Amino acid sequence: NFLTDEESKTIMDVIDRNPWSKLFKRRQQFYGTIYYHTTHDDFRVQPKLSSDNNEDTQNKNVPSPKGGNREIPPELLAKRKPGLPHATPLDMQPFEFIVEKFYKYPFVDKTEDQKQQVFGSERKDFPVQILVNEYWENFGISSHFENEEAFGDVIATISLLQPVYMTLEKPTLHTNDCKEYHISESGTVSKTNVLLEPNSLFIMSHNCRNEWRHGITQHKVVHTPSPSSPQGFDVKQRNEEYRRVSLTIRHLLPGRKQVT
């Protein structure tokens, strides 16, 4: 695990006491610079924010994926309040210990022949944004490429609270909607699932970052390895009690699109 349970709790304590933004399908928090690449024409997720739109929304039951309102236990509903309709820039300082972990072995080996930097050898070069996404029940995210003009060569994702499968697929065209995939010499379709466990770190770079799309489907069950279980795995239901939080860490590049 990249994080200990104590570190994970520290992160969640910070997240749960800070305001959420609800601009799109899920709640988000922007630590550091605000930017969201799939909606670059929306002023609310650009570095220069408007201070005019600061109204809050009323607390209501959260719609289920199929529409309509589902009765949710009060203790869960308290954590599922609708977010603010504008993005709030949050201080990255509480996550300084995460930054520090990227500059210790095995992520940085000071010997000249075994350097393993993730975000460069200098802490000053660490990304200026940590994007937090929240996923309830079996909500997912469409398969997509990370914009090469907006983000750097490395994308790092930290998973918290619950496990999930991330789908990786290599389409024949470099688009988010291509449905045809590369076929290997052995006849295997270039598509696979990766288990992201709580407290884990998943790094995309090189071919994985540039040639493979990634996303999370609306699968309702997650199987996780469990040597103590008779069947060798545990089953996690992505029901109304399921909550997963992810931290996406990446460099913002000068070429990213912005509103004028």
C-alpha cells in the first residue's frame, strides 16, 4: 500500500471537512489550481474564477443512477449533501505529507543508475493540483484519454475507502469514442481490468498514459483477493453504502485550453 490506514484517515478527515463542488455528475474538490480538462469552456473550472456565483443548494436525497430519489440512511445522507455550484480552490498544504512520500525510496533513488522519479527529482516540480473525485454506489467515469496538451507525462491516482476496477483499453483510433481495439499477435483484445484497492497508488506513464484509455464502468460487484476466504476472494457490493474517493495528481501544462 502507498498509504497506511492512519494516513488514509488523515486525508479523509481533511476532505470531509472541506466544501465540495458539484458542477458535473459527481462531487469534486480542487486542491491547488482549479482546472478540469473535459469542460474547458466552463469558467467555473478555470484558474480565474468568478466570485458572483456563490449560492448554495438545499440538502436533498441523492438521485440513484437510474433516476428518482432513493431513501438513504441519515448517517450516509450527511456525507452526500449536494456540493456547491462553483469550484472552490483549496490549500494543498494538508497533503504535504503525500508530496513528501513521492521523494523517498522507492520513488526516488539517489544513485545515478537507478533513478525512479515520478514527478521529477525536485519537490518544487511537484504538480500544482490534486483533484479529488467522489464515487457513490456504482457511479463510474467514461473511458477517456488524458489530454496531452493539458497534462504532463505522468498521471498518479490514489484510491481511498473502497476497491474498484479500472478498465484499460487500447483503441485503434486515439479518440474517446472509438469502439475498435488493437489485437495482439496472440489474438488478444487490448482491454483489461486493474483492481484499485484502498490506499493504493496507480501510476500511468509512457504507453499506458498515451495509448490506453482508462475509465470505471458501472459494475455492481468488486471481487478482491482474500487468502482467508474459502473461495479465495471477498465480494464488495457497490450499493447505497459504497463510497470511494480518488485523488488524481498530474502536472498542468501551459498548453491547456482556457476560456477567454
